[in-house]
Amino acid sequence: MIKDKNITGWSQRSRFIILVIVMLVSACDDRWEEMNTDPNQIVDLPDGYLFTSAIRGTFLDDLNRIEADFGGQYAHMITSDVFNREIDKYNDIHSQGDVQEEIFRGVYNGALRNIREVLTLTNEGEYKNEVRHAQATVINVVNIAKLTDLFGDVPFEEAAQGKDGNYTPQYDVQKDIYSGMINLLTESLTLLNNATSDQTYSQKFDPLYYGDLTAWKRFANSMRLRLAMRARFVDPIKYNPIIADCLTAPLIEANEDNAKLETWDSENPLLYNPWYNKIIDYSANRFTILWSDMFINTLQSNNDPRLPFFATKNKNGIFLGMPNGLLDIPYSQWSKVNTSRFTPEFVAKDQPLYLMTAGEIWLLRAEAALFIIGQPADANVLYQAGIAKAMEQWNIPTDQISQYLTTETSATLSGNTDNMFSQIATQLWIGFAPNFVESWHTIKRTGYPIIAQRTDPNYSKGVTDGFLPKRLKYPFTVEKITNGANLQSAIDRMGV
């Protein structure tokens, strides 16, 4: 067969032209991508920025829901006059929306997601650093503890792995979660104890302790003590030795060691104490949160010098708290304008947020001396130190603290072991404010102060027959749709 030379030549030229065009288009695409790429843009976010965000989220994520709506009202420390008063009435608030989903995903998609990314980055590759990994592990534990104390069984081992494609994490049993958290803290402490300051996050990235390695050691061990004390009733054989071990290592002892997030009285409202925003700025000077009668009466009956710092007097010059759980008619008849509110000092713009304090740790040491390490004679010394530190935290004058400790019967442990335990627990309950959810957890753990079943016809029994709720209901919307099988397994174990 004879080939047409013109056709063959044209085909060769066509192929050449097409090749040139492809090369030009490819070059243009590369140039276009280069022109539209910001050379100052961060492609991979370094672990330090994520660590900062995770710490801030640990303090700030869902503060309104966790502390004010549920924690404060279930702890019988505050009451509210908006729709979330249904929480105070022990009612099911599902008709108000899936508030539990807000809390659940608020933590998992906020602080936990960021800190899990830090754990991944510091475990291998460019940002590998086992000491920073240990610091991130501590923050991870703090957030998992927040969730399991609220809900019970929650995702732990497989938590916050959506980036890796795991959208259906298993729910771990709470007792296993506690064991796992304490193991993680123990491992982290080993690394921190062998670390040097240049290995930790610097002041620039650490809004908790500003790069202070010693403070991080105290914090990690104090968190381990808190969790072990919280689990000791479940398995004393396992946790009592851990508690004793915690007491041999440095703990948070002075208010300078407190785990806290600084806030500022600046021109930027985002830097304010969020309680200021909620109570004053957010509500346009209309107070929606009032102190409960249980909280006011407890402090007032014991001449506690913290009372005028926490609460305002009404127009009659007296402190008055509002009962928790009132039904609608008696609630409408209550004079809310005459009820004590938060003082401006307590919710000042620059009032720090506290995660763990010296007052709590000294009181836990008193409890340990009473029940675990066999030193009941020391319990009162530790108890009074806890009260003093809790008062000093709020700058209560020294002479008022001394007078309280020397003249008030509630400031000295007395009676049988159960009575002394109730005194310690009550001081923990007071000292956590405004971390009200921790006050609620204290009641659940210790049984003190006693929240009796509601039987008076003026009070709502809600869906618990008047008994204090022990945990939050699980989410019922997004989590049920995306992870329904694992959620149902947890419900089968825990109940709704």
C-alpha cells in the first residue's frame, strides 16, 4: 500500500502542535497555581498553635451549657429564669433541642479534635517531641474526663479520629476510661519528670503555665489524684495505692500553681472573662442567673467570708437565695429582683478561669488522710489549709480567714468519720464555684452536701421522681444518625 506523504506529514505536524499546546497549557496551569498561592499561607498548621487552641477550648468550650445550664442547677448553686430552668426542674429538655448534642460535639469537635491532632503531630515526623506529646496527653485526659463525668460511657480510645476516617467510634465503659486516663497520666509524668524545659511548649504557645515544666508536673499529678479519688469507691484496691503514690510527688499546693486561664479587661470582648459576657454584657445588664438558697444559706450559716465576694445583698440589705426546682406558679410568685446575684467582682472582666486549684488539692489530701493513708490526725490540718487556700484564691482578707478558721465550728473537722467527710465534701462543693459542674460531680461522688428527693408540692419532680440526676442523657440527633449502633450499645449499658 502506498502512503500519502502529505497526510503523513500533516499528522506529524499535528502531533507536534498538540504536544506544544499541552506543554504550554501545563506551564500555564503551574504558573496559575503559583500566582494564586499565598506564599505566606500556612499549609500545615504547626502543633504549637493547635496546642494553644486546645487549652483555650478546654476552658471555654460550651461553658454556658456545661457550667450554667446543667452544672450550676444540678449542683443547687444557681437558678436561671430562662428556658433552661426546665433543667432545674429535672425535666427532659429534648423539646428545646438537642442540648446534649451541643455539649457532646462541642468538646469532641473543639478541644479534643485539636489536642488529638497535636498528639499525632508530636508522635512522629517534623514535630515529633515526646515531652510535648506528654503535655498534650494531659490536656487530652482533662477533656475525656469532662465528657465521661457528664455522660458515663463515651468514645475514648477511638475518640476524635474523624480525620482518619473513623466516624463511628466505639463507646468505652467508664471504669475502663478511668483506668486508661490514669495510666496515660502516669506515663506522661514519667516523661515530664525526665524532661528539660527546652523540650516543652514555650511561653508563646502555653497559656496555661507559660512553659513552666515544674508547674506541668504538679498539674499532671494533681489531675491523677483527682481522678483516682473520684474512682476510689468503685475499686479501692486498685486506686488507693495510686492515691498514696500521688501524695508522694509534687502537687498543686499554692495558688500560684493553680491551673487557670488568664482573661483581660481590654477593648476586645473576646479576651474578657466569659462569665462577664454572660452575666452582664450578653444579657444587656439583665441578670438571668441567681444564687440558690442552698448555696447562700450554707455560707451564711457558717459566717463564710466569701459570701459578700460571691453574692450581692438585696434592697433590704440581706443575702437571699432562690430555691431550686420550683414549679411555675410558686416560681412566678418569687421576688427575683430581691434575690442575690453574682457580684461584679466575682464576674469581673479580668477574673481568671480555674481548672484546678490548691484549695481542691488540699481538701482531697484531707479526705485521703481520713480514709486512705491512715493519718486522721493530719486531716484537720489539711482541711483547714484547703479552706484557707480556697479563700485566698479570691483575695479574702487574711484577718477574715484567720477569724473563720479559729471561731467557726464548720472550720474544724468534728464528729464521726461521716460527719468529717461531709465537711470536706461541702468545702469542695463551695470551692469549685464557678466550676459548678465539678460541684455537681462532688455531690454525685460523695453524697454531700445532701440533695434530698423533692417531695414538697411546690417543687418539680421532673423525670427522675425528684431525685438529683446523675448524668446527662445521650444526644439523640446527629450522633444517633452517624453512630447509632455504638450509641445504642452505650444506652443499653447506661440507660437513656
